[in-house]
Amino acid sequence: MADIEESIRTNAEGPAKASGDAGSVEQHKLTDQIEADRYLASKQAAKSKRRGLVFNKIVPPGAE
């Protein structure tokens, strides 16, 4: 995960397009990179044993 965060940070600081004698290079859009990071984070969260939301049934005393 840290690699993706670092690449997003590096790509955001750098130019969107670069061209030279060898050719030109264009990076993925920042919004696409952020969406990819969110997707990978959600996949990682889904794998974890802990769930963020737990449903419990509350039964008042004497209600049987």
C-alpha cells in the first residue's frame, strides 16, 4: 500500500506529460490513481477478519 501512496505522491508532483528525442510519456490521470488506491484499500479491508459493522439483536429482559 505504501508503494501506491508513494507513486501517487510522486506522480502528483511531477509533470503530466513529458516529451523528448526518445518519444513522449504520459502518466495515468491522478483521479484514476486515487480510484485504484481506493479499490485496493477496499479489497484489503474486505480480506481482514475484523468487520467494521456488527449487527446485534437486543432483547429486553422479560421478553420471551
